[in-house]
Amino acid sequence: MTARYSESFKQQAVEKALSRADSTTLAEITASLGIGDSTLHKWLVKARKQQLGSDSEHDKASVSGVKKEKRPQDWSPEARFEMVLACSTLEESAMHQMCRERGLYAHHVTQWKADFIGGLGASDGRDAKRLKGEVLQLKKELTRKDRALADDCRMQEIERRRKPKPRRRRC
């Protein structure tokens, strides 16, 4: 017996799949929704081809936007920066509207802004200097261990050569 799902359920499942986090797999989404993997895959294909039917005008706009939308983690840094700039002059309600049109939430833009601001901190020079020191220390340690290993191999070879070979008995 096959289950019948409403068009709104299918659209919500597709939107949930397209806006999932990097750590969330499609299998986890299908398990949480109680549907099969192949079912969700078919709905995604239909949504991308804009064949997933709907009754209301809002749902039609939502489905037509599925093809153009991309997940927040798929945005390039340049596109993220442009979105942050575009939203910086808008009021909150206008920003939410703009985000919905592009398949985002306002917290994505806020996080991107914080990431860009955090990337401009003065700690970059200190971090680079600290990391350079760590790399230098690790290289010295690796060189020391390589020499110790080579010495150990030489000593084992000397010991092996010093041992007399056992003689074979002839029958």
C-alpha cells in the first residue's frame, strides 16, 4: 500500500531538504519525516523541473523559487558579502522579506556579517606568528626523530652483520 502525501507536505519536505545544514544528510531528513529516500529524491527532481503541483499562488511562487534557491552554505563568499551589504541599509522587516525571496533566514545574514567582521581582527598577525613558531618547532622535532630512527636502523644492521650465520648440516 502506497501512502499519499499532500502537495503542501511535499513542498515543505523539498524546502527542508534544500535548506538543510552541512551536517544533516537527506537520509536523516527522510527518517524524521517518515518517508523513503527515493520518495524525497523524486520530489526534489520534480521541484527542480517545476512539476510539483500546488493550488495557491503563494505555493506556486515557492515552488518556482526552488530551482533558483541554494542552501546558505552553498553561497560563495562574494555573494555572501553582497547580501550583507544589501541588507545593511534595510529595516528588519525588509531584510526578512529579502532573505525569504532568496531562500535564506535573517540569522544567516547576521552570522555572515559577524564572520566578515571577525575576519578583520588584529589577531591575524599574532596567530600567524604563533603558527609559524609551532611549524618551526615541529620541523625540528621531526628532524631529530628522523636522525634517531636512522641511527637505530644502522645499529640494527651492524648487529645483524656481527651474528654468525648458522651452518647447515648436510645429510
